[in-house]
Amino acid sequence: MSGPEMLLRAIGKIDPALIQAAEMMGRSKHRVSRRLTSVLIAAAILLALSITAYAIANYTDFFEKVFGGPDAGAQSYDLLVDHWNEDGSRDTMEIITEGEPVDQDTAQKVLDGSVSAPHTSITVGDYTCTVENVTMAENGMGVLTYSVENPNGLPEVHVFDETVKNFNFADDSSETDVAGGGLRGIPMFSAPENWDDPMVDNISFLVTVTDTRLEAKAYIALFGDIGCPESLNVYFFQDEGEQYRLTVPLPEPAEEIELTGPDGWAASISPMGLAIMSPEEIGGDYESGNITVHYTNSDEYVVTSSEPYVKNSPVSCINESGTARYVFNRLIDPAEVSSVTVQVQSYITDELKDLTFTK
């Protein structure tokens, strides 16, 4: 194998015809051929570097938006609770969230092939709503970014809390002049009609907003028990007719790792979240309390805890068969997880149990 061919093969992802041409020129004794060979190699190096740089940078912004940018860290906010004081004021509870900057190398490794940019849009009246990027995991959890645009102006955006950026459109958004019904405050998701359970739990957070364009991220958890569908239905408008349905193709899901628990309990963990499966005799008659992910290097990731009230799961849900899902507010590498501890409580007996799930 000639020097030019070895170099081109080492670079990788180069057209075989290019390698063959370089090999042929490498055999030539003419100075002109050697010069052409040098030029060809230099061009191939630049091409390979540009391909590599694009592959690494392609979803960099997406990863930071949904899993944590450079300024991610611990923060707190007050959540209103269903308790009123004698003076008529409503009590609040302090909620702590603990984000961390995403590691781009880890994101590239664990989500390789599991992120897509469908840029699928629906236009109604002056509004164009687009799903920008999406990623999903085998255990039914994922996150996507979307935008809502109107060159004539958006309805007023109401941010519930500046810390976590919960948002909605102003209360009169249902009167927005959109055929078939008003623009939803946040989109509604569902799995295809032939799926085992079409329900999808979700929450949206504001990323950026101007007078004419809004960008947001949505964390989603499926209710079904048979993995991920090939697409999701998204409704940005109040009318849920077929003409208002945006069908978003999903990428190949990121892999999950199965975990084993005691007494028939099981779990799976993916880069985006944790699924807990109860024994058949319990089903959905329980709730989970403190959840902690333990890493092989002895670090810990507290997903939820009660004292203090830590909530690092933007979406959680449980279906009738007893599968509970907790979407993470950060990206993890399941290969680095040693165990997960979960506190569960029975709705029937009020019994508390501490469960440990291991690989």
C-alpha cells in the first residue's frame, strides 16, 4: 500500500475512487504527478477535517439547549401549593434544580445516530410551527426543540417563572385569528393511533422569544410499554383534526440498559431517563419518592428527593401497568452507572420500601 493510500485510509470517510487515484499517482515518477498527489492529499485532509468538525458541531447547540449549557448549575424557585393561609395568601414550596453543563463528547457517544433534524413544519394562517431537533431513547423518553413564527407578531408570552422558563401564551390566545381554533400555549403530543398507549406526557420550557419568533424545548415521556414508535403526532393548534396534525419522524432510539431489582421489580436506564416496572400484582398502585443514580466512580445524581425538595426530572408519569418514567434534566452515560436506588410507597398499604436496581 502506497504512502498516499495509507494516509487517505487513516483519515477515513474518503471516496474509494479518491484512494485509487492517489495510489496511481503515487506510482508515477514524474514531478508533476507527485505535486498533484500532494495537492490531492491536502484536499482530502481538509475534506476529512471538515466532515469531522461538522459531525461534532452539528448538534452542539441542541445538546446545550436541552441538556445544559455552560452556565447550567443549581438554582431554586417557589412553587405554589394547594394550601391557603388565613389572610388568603397561597403557600409556596422551594424547589431546587441541579443542572450541569453537557459533556459534548459523551453526548456524541451515547446519542450517536439517535438525533435527527426533521425540520417538519405546519402552517396555519400566518403561523408556522416547526419541530427542529429531536432525540428519543428505547425506554420511551426524549426531548425536542420547536419554534413558532408569525411575521405579523405572536400573542403575548407569559413566563410563569424566570428560573425554569415555564411559559404559555396570554389567556386570550384562543381568540387568535387562526383557522379552526387558537394557537395552543404549548403543543400536545401523541403516539400513532395504532400504538399500545397513545398518551404522551410533556412539558415545555422557553428558550428564546422575539415579537415574531419563539423557540422552546419539550421533554416528553411515553405511556406505552412497547418501546418507541417511528413517529409522534404534534398538535400546535386547538383543533385536533387531521389537517392540524404534524407527524414527526423519530430517529433510531438511544439504547437502554436493563436493571434488576428485588421482589420482581425491574428498571431500565437510558441517556435521557429512568423507567421503573413494578411486579404485576402491584401495577400502578404506588408512587416513587427519592431516586438517586450511583456511578461507578462513586459520584451520584439525585433525580428527586423530598428534603430538601430536589426535582431534576422535568417530566414523570406512571401508567396502569405500573411503568413509571422519569425524564432527566441532564444527559448521562448509562455505561457509567453502577446502581439506582428508589424509594416507593404503596397507595394501598402506605408501606415504604427502598429498592436498589443493579445491572
